[in-house]
Amino acid sequence: MKKKWLLGGVIVVVVAGAGVLLGGRFVKPGVMPAGAAQAKAPETAKGAGGKDGKPEVTLEFVPREVVQPALARLPLQLEFSGPLVAPQTAQLRAKAGGTLVALTVDEGQRVAAGQVIGRIDMAEAASRAAERSAMLESARATLAQAERTHASNERLAAQQFISPIALENSRAAVDTARAALAAAQAALATTQVALRDASLVAPIAGIVAKRHVLPGEKVAPEQPVLTIVDLAKLELAGAVGTHQVSRLSAGLPVQVQVEGVAQPVAGRIARIAPAAEPGTRSIGVTVELANPKEMLRAGQYAMVRATLDDDTERLTLPAAAVGSTSGQDHVWVIEDGQLARRAVTLGRRDERQGRVEVLQGLAPEARVLAARFDNLREGARATVVAERSDKSDGAAAPMASAATGTAAPVR
């Protein structure tokens, strides 16, 4: 009998030891293991929530995550682009033919108006000028001789030593000599002009943009020698559609964003073309901008932004509240404690304020989610709660958000 009791005690000890080895821990009497509680939790939740048997979670949003449409004015921005050009651009041309013997400026060098910057060899013109100067002296001597002869003939005619016809002939000789002198003076002046054209003079103040010929080359009359650009004032020639150009007017201030320049430059609309260009249905618009420090250069590409004031109050939303699916704009609203997606039709946009106009699909009193969130479902329960304070327990905030079902915004 004692052996049976001893054998039973050994079996109990062995079974208890196996339980320790297999379970890894003892279970106190009267306490249910955690695995058993987790296994029974789904059974108690059946029928209390969604289709999968889990309890339905209420999404919570703080007041700053929910907005209402607001009336606001949205200025319209028109944009067009084009290259910068320098309206004060001049080409220095040779006025006479000859050999270019000197050109004292290089590309990029600044010149002043009236500055002599080159010279053309005009030996033929110089010899022609000397010849005509001699002819002028000859005509002047001929006139003096004719005047002396006519004066002598007048004295003789007064004494009736010559006939009146001889006196008239001497007077005609004086007139002929005087005309010859005037012709010689004009011929000499023409030659002197040609000599002055041998000097190349800058027509405007500016910067040498290009040299077309080099010293030693032969040039012909009206051949380009230099191109000079004045950068103090630049223009942008753009094009605007015929449906938008009526909103613009000469003198309207604009902002010009030039490539390679961080800050926009102030400008104004100088001219608007009177007719559209054939085939493009666009009208040319010229913008003028000052460039006193000459930081901008002709040929740079620029974008013009013209801001037009809005005289109408429009129903608007933050641009971040609007999403798009398959080309259809939509917003999420909270109605009767549930989420609903509403398709909307948008109008004007204001990038500076970050707002868009809502034309259709939304009531003024609607409560709209101010940002785009992931994993939103039509008909899900949603509510707006007071702002939480995360200063005291910042680590517990993510856990509370997950427990209450707060949606995560799209970053």
C-alpha cells in the first residue's frame, strides 16, 4: 500500500515538471492564461461591429483637421513667357568703302555715344578731296578776275568807250564764275563728308555685343562693323490667348521671373498688339523692365506673372482638402457622424493663398477634412474631438491614436 502511494506521488511530480518545461511558466490557481483570453475575445465581439466580426472603430479628427468652405476673393494670375530683348540695339555700319585699319574695342567693352572706335583707310577719298580743294581755289581766282574785268568795263561804259553789250557780257562772266565757285565748294564738302565717314563713331552708349569684321579686312558701304547693345532697359515679347488678353492693359505692373535669378523683377506692360497673329490665336504683349545695374542680359528666358484683382467673393477650400481619382476631384466630409466622399467641380485657384474655388458639389455648412488621409472608407464612423496635449506623454500619443482609430494624414 505504501508503494502505491509512493508511486502516485512520483507521477504527480513528473507531470508537474513536464508542465514547467513545456509551458515555460506556472499558472496561478484561478487565473486564466492570456492565450485563452485572446482566443475568446473574437467570440465575444461577434455581431458587435463590421462584417468581419470586429467592433467598428470611430475615427477621431481634431478641429484643425476639419474646415468649412469660406467666402474669399481669389486674384487671377496670368502667366506667359518669352526671351528678353534689348530695344536699344544699334549696328555700326561702314558709310564708305575701304580697308579697316583700326578697331579699338572688343566684345563686352563699354563705349560712349560719339566715341571714335575705328578708322577706314580712304586714300582715294583723300586725293579726291585735295583735287577738289585745288579746283575751289581756281574757281575763286576766276571769280576775282571776272569781277575786276566787269568793274573796268563799267567805267569804260560810263565814258561810252564800250558798247552796252560788252558790259552785259562781262556781267554774265561774273555770274558764271560765281556759280563755278559754289559748285567747287559743294564738291569739296561732299569729299570732306566721305573723309569724315572714314572714322567709325559709336551711335549710342552701351556694350559691344559683336564684332563683324577685323582690322585689315576690306569693307563695303553699309556693311555692319559692330553691334552695340544698351542694357539699361529690357523688354519681353510674349503672347497671350485672345480669351485672356482683355483682362490686361498697358501700364499694369507685373512680376518677371528670369532664369538664373532668384528674386523676381518688377516690370510693367508697355504695349499690347492690336490684332492676333494668324494661326496661333494669340496676341503679342510687350513687358518693359528696368535694368539699371545691368544684371540681366538680352536673350535670357523669363516668365511673366500678372495678378488681376478679384471683385467677387467665391466659395473656397484649402487646396490640400481636395483629392482626385480618375480625373474627378473630390473631398471627404463628415455627415451625421459618418464619412462621405463628395465629387466637386473646381474653378479659380490661388497658389499664394493655397485655396481653390468650389463651383458645385458642396454646401457652405459642410464639414470637410482639411487634408488628404489614407485608408478612408465611405460610411465609416467619424467624429471631431478636442485637441490632445502631447507634452506630458509624447510616447503614448501614437498608441492612443491607434487605439481610437484616428486616421493618418497623407504626407
